[in-house]
Amino acid sequence: MITAEQITGIIDGIIADSKFYLVDLKVSTSKIKQKITVLVDTDEGILIDECSTISRQLGELLDEEIDNAYTLEVSSPGIDHPLKLSRQFVKNIGRTLKVIQKDGTEVKGELVNASENVFTIQPDKKKKEKTKPEPVELGYDEIKEAVVQVSFK
């Protein structure tokens, strides 16, 4: 059975020196069929055709490594997928995030800045507050989850 580390190595070989980057990889084991889910993206967003191309290349290489039946899914991390990498935070500057910190506290507001190690949220002003809250700077290692909030306004 192929490991996630081995698959990551294969993917890195496919997307090296390109605009693509690996966001997440999940390998579920089953006695009948292994499922491999690969989430890739670019700083500008990824197209279906690009996912298809990566899927075909990865599938050909995995066929050489895996003898059993498997399912391969290559897609973009949807808007509801938690942000994991600093470049995803940079890509989403200006959007509203809901951040759950490791201590359980929640911060919701506009992502105003992101760098390699930290990001800054401008919390939403509550109705009863007279002044705008101070921006909150968090390290990626301080958070449990950060999700872009979809607005239909």
C-alpha cells in the first residue's frame, strides 16, 4: 500500500517549478479500494482543466506504484475548506475569515495582512461597541482552523 509521503513525493515531482502547490492530501484505506484525494491550487485560482491534467499525470505514475484498485480525486480546495498555508492567507486578503484559536476562542473579521509566519484580522465591530476593535495578529501555529466566510450581500 502506498503512503501519503510517497504520493506527496510524486505530486511534488509533477508540480515542481510550476504555479501549482499542494494544499492537502488525504489517503483513506479500505480493504476494497483506496481513495486518494489531492487538493491543489495556485495563487490566482485553479481551473478544472488544470486539475484534470494533474490528475492524468498523477494517475499514470500511481498506476506504476499501486497494484490494487484505487480512486483518485484531484480538485481545488473549495471555499469551505480551511486555510492551511500562508500563501492561501495572502490570496484571501480582504475577505472575512472565521478563525478558531487553539484555546477555543473565535475571531471573525476581515483578513487585512498575511506574511510567512503571521496574519492580521480586523475583527467585526459589534453593534454595542462605539469604536472599532483593535486588529488581532495571530501566528499560524496559534490557530486550530481558519475558514473564509461566504457573503451573499
